Amino acid sequence: MKKISLVLTIFLSFSSYQSFAWGPEGHKIVGEVAQKYLSPAAKAKVAVMLKNKTLADEANWADSIKSNPEWDYTRTWHYVNIADNANYGDAPLNPAGDVVEAIGRLHKELMDKNLAEEKRIEALKFLVHFVGDIHQPLHAGRGEDRGGNDTEVNWDGVTKNLHYIWDTVLIEMKNKTYKQYAADLINTFGNNIKEYQQSDILIWVKDDMGCRDLIYKIKNKETGTGVSSHRNDNRVERDSGGGQGQKFSQIYAARVMPTLDLQLFKAGVRLANLLNQSL
Ligand SMILES: [Zn+2]
């Protein structure tokens, strides 16, 4: 009983502030990559279900409904919190659901041909978004800083939180349309799609957790920039890289972008794989 009330307290205090994973561009990029890897049969079914819209067109629907209180019960489905040395199965389950649980449940709904078509379409639209979310590594993040939302970074003189940097800032630095971004990802990683078509969702979570050291290396030894002042400062590692005169944002982006790009690509490939097998 004590455990349950603690979980509930944590859930209540966090739920209204947790942010939303990839920004709109990130989700569209994932949808666009997935669209390219759909089988002809799945592509035809998606077109019917989404009334000729693409996966990218609907990739942000699950965020757009958040302003409507009727959908409040879906808020926790966008993320999961897991401590550094724990596995998904060890973490206390959020009674309101989490992104791992939601993807499993919605996948079953999508495959259930007895379910009302409207419900299956809803499951499809949620899945397009949540398979993106779960590949933003801070969406399977540490609970203690709410997936980077409470970790502040001095981003060339402006304070930004780490979660927002990964959602939006880094992607915007590339200055590409989502279509161009997706095409470039396919160019870079497309020869190895078999390697990335992992369908075990627990491995997706492990991928995320494997990014943490890289993500949290935000203290710049040489310039002193990038230093965060926040209550989890002891968890932040010193950045050994970075030359004089370079902006911290550039140093950080150069180091993490290959990983961020691969996560976007994996999300697209895995989403396509899931849809090809389910539709
Ligand atoms: Zn989301």
C-alpha cells in the first residue's frame, strides 16, 4: 500500500510537467522514414486508414490532443522513467501506463481485426507517435531529473533544459525540412536496415539507456560553458572535448548528432517493420 501511494504521488507530481519527446519536426522525420520502408500492402492500408494522409502528417496527433482534458489519461503513455542500474521490469510500473506498455497494448489493438475500425485508426496514430517518442533517449530517462527536463544547460549563454535540447534544438540546428532530413538519414544508414530492424521493445529501451553517458556530458572543461546549475549536478560528467573559441552548442552537437540521427532512423525503420507485420 505504501508503495502504491508513493508511485501515485510521484506520478501526480510529475505528470503535468513532463515534456513531449521529439518536437514536431522529429516526429515528422520518423514518420517520413517509416513511410519509405512500408511494404506496398501496408502503405495501401495506411492510406485508407489515414484518409490519404501520410505517417508524417499524423505523427504529432498524439501531442496535439494533449490540450483537450478528455485525453488526459494518455499523458503518461509518452515516456517511462528508469533508474540507471535498473531494467524496465525492475522499475515501479506507472498505474496510468507508460510508453513501453502503451506500444504493446496499441500494437495488439492495431492487429485486432475484430476491433472497430475507428479504434484501430486511433491505435495507428498513437503508435506512429509513441514509436518516435521511445527513440528519444530521454523518454526512457532518469526519473530524478524527469528525463532531462530538470537538467539545465548553459547553451551559449542561454539556459535551456536538456530534454528540450534533444527534442528540438539539435534538430533545428540542421536547418533542414523534415523530408530532406529523412532522405539524408536513409542515405546515411539505409544500407544497414536489417541491423536496425529490432522488434524487441526492451532492446529499444536499452538503446536509450546506452545513450545516457553521451547525453549528460555537458560540462565543458576548457571553456567552462555548458555547466549546468541544478540539483543533479553530480550526475553530469565533464566534457573533455572542445577547442578554444568554439561555441558549446557546436561542440555538443558535433558529438551527439550521429547518435541522435541514428535514433531517428531506427525509430522510422522499426515503425515501418511493426506496421508491415501488423497491417
Ligand atoms: Zn510524445
